[in-house]
Amino acid sequence: MFSGRAIAELFAAMGITHVVTIADSTIGAWHPAIEASPDLQLVRVCREGEAWAVAAGLYLGGATPLVLIQCTGLFESGDSLRNILHDWRMPIFAVIGYRSYLNQSTLPGDTCLVFTEPVLDAWNLDYRLITSSAQLSEIREHYDACRLAGKPGVALVAEGKA
Amino acid sequence: MNQPALQMPLHDALLALHRARAPEDVVITSMGAAREWMALGAGPLDLPLVPSSMGTAPSIGLGLALAQPGRRVIVVNGDGATLMHLGALVSITAAAPANLTLIVQDNGVYEVTGAQPTPGAARARADGSSVDFIGMARACGFRSIFRFSDAGQWAREVDRILATEGPNFVLLDVSPVPGAVGPRSPGPAAARARDLHRALSREASRD
């Protein structure tokens, strides 16, 4: 839906300094552009629970991190995000890929479509669903609104085939 | 590997670190180490990670070290907590911050829940051998790796190790604290995060 270049330019314009991430087939295609950006540092982690914690350390140290993971990683990383976003109330923003939302040909009946939004609701995360390329600017609008409110937020970006 | 014959008291291990750390260092502690560190006196730039998501302290340390490359960041983590996020060892060495030291205090048990053995402890394993944290650190690519079982030797070496270019991995063989309880939160976590964020941002702007 979005090119890596568009995403990298968006993150840089948002003032993001570090993108803490694990690839999926959509997000991974953005990595080269993010890595090539002089304004962004890509930080690779091995599991999504680490991502929230690395972002927390970056935030505490004065950087402006963003977590970039797939919804499956959201499911995996619940306790870490609970601790960082709710116990410690760090206003970390995430862009989360919504697997199979636009195309279920690879994984018919993908249960990511059943659980992703209820899980975001369960974690009290203010998310904006992004389903078309015309909505790129909405990611920044939602980020700015969350930042102004001093709270975490999520841009839930629809993905195609897994 | 079997449990080492010599184990240092956790208090002694942390006392040596407490004396060696510089005021501008950030020290992140979790679980039993957080309890002992707070008793010794945590500094304004320290993060006793209470409450925690167990196992995330090294990852928080990685983020802090990347955000503040001119400042030493020291993480003290338990063996059970380290086993929970072993991938963090790889994430640390991938980014390779020279200012990060990860200290793993290995007592072989989940101390604050009643000293149940971890799956890495010799007595919980089918072959009777404990997992090899030093071998793991080496395989993950840590630049400098150290192990101490004697508190006196650790106390003599800690200054040199903290001055070594990292990322550093230090394994301390420590004895479990009988009847130990979990650390008590020293105050509202959100306020402590805000204070540390402000303090580090202020310090960074002076650099």
C-alpha cells in the first residue's frame, strides 16, 4: 500500500529518531528505505516483547522511537507493552501491520482479522485503522494527536497477502 | 556445566558495583537486584525496574545506550530473567553499543517466587548440567565476556570492566538469598519514568 520511501519520509517528518522493528512481508519491504534515511536509525530486535522495551529505553534517554511490528507481534508482546505503556505510562507510538486485511488468499480465514482490533481495545490502545494509500497523512495526524495528549497510540496499517 | 562451588552473596556483588559506578552512569536493576540496589541507595539516574515485565531490563538498557551513547549504561539482570528474553542478547550485539554492560547474576533459581530452579539450572535439567551463559554470550557476539564467582575478585576488577569498550557481558555466580521477597516499588512508576526522562534529556542537552 505504501512505498518504503513514503514511510521513511513520513517517519522522518514526524520527528522519529529510531524505528524498533521486526520484519514481515510488508514491513520488511520498508526497511531498506528506513535504513537509508539519514534521519532514522533502524533497530532490529528478535521478538516483539523486546521492541516495546527497547523503545522505552530510547524514550527515557531522550530519543523519539517508534515500534514497527506485525499484529502477530502485538499478540506476543502483551506483557511488555502493558508494563511500558500502562505501568510506566510511556507515550510510545507504534505502526502495526494488520495481516491479511486486504487479501486472504495466502491464509484464508486468518484469525488475525478476528483478534487484532479486540486485542488493541483490550490493551486500551487508541488506534487508527489505515486501509488505503490515501490515508498516509492520517498516520501523522494520529501520531500528533497522541503526542499532544501524552499517550501511546497505534496506526494499524492494513496489509495484503501474508 | 555444573553449579560453581563458589558463589558470592548478591549483596556483596552489588556493593562492589555500587562503589564502582560513576554518578553519571545509568544502572538498571530488576527483581532481586532491584531490591538490593534500592537498599544500597539508587541514584537519580538509576532505574530500579519495579514493576517490570520480567526479562525486559536488557532491552531497556539497549535503548538507553543507543539514545545516550556518551553515557555508560549498566544492566543487572537475573539468570531466569535472561532466559525469558534470550533473543535480547542477539539484539544487543546487533546494535553493539560500546557503552552497555550487561551483568547477569546467576543463582539458578527464581528467587522471589520461592527459589524454584530455572530450566537452565543443573538440578532442573535431564543431563544435570547448567546452561552455559558464557558460551551463549560468546556465540551471540559480545565483545568482552567476564565471569566471577568470588566477590573480592569481582570488586577488584569491576572498575576495569566498566571502562572496557562494550557491549560487555559479565556473569556473576551468586548465592540465592533465603526467604527473599520481590522488590517493592519505590513510588509511582509513571512519575519515576517522567523524572528519569527529564533528567536524562537535561543531561543530554548539556553534552
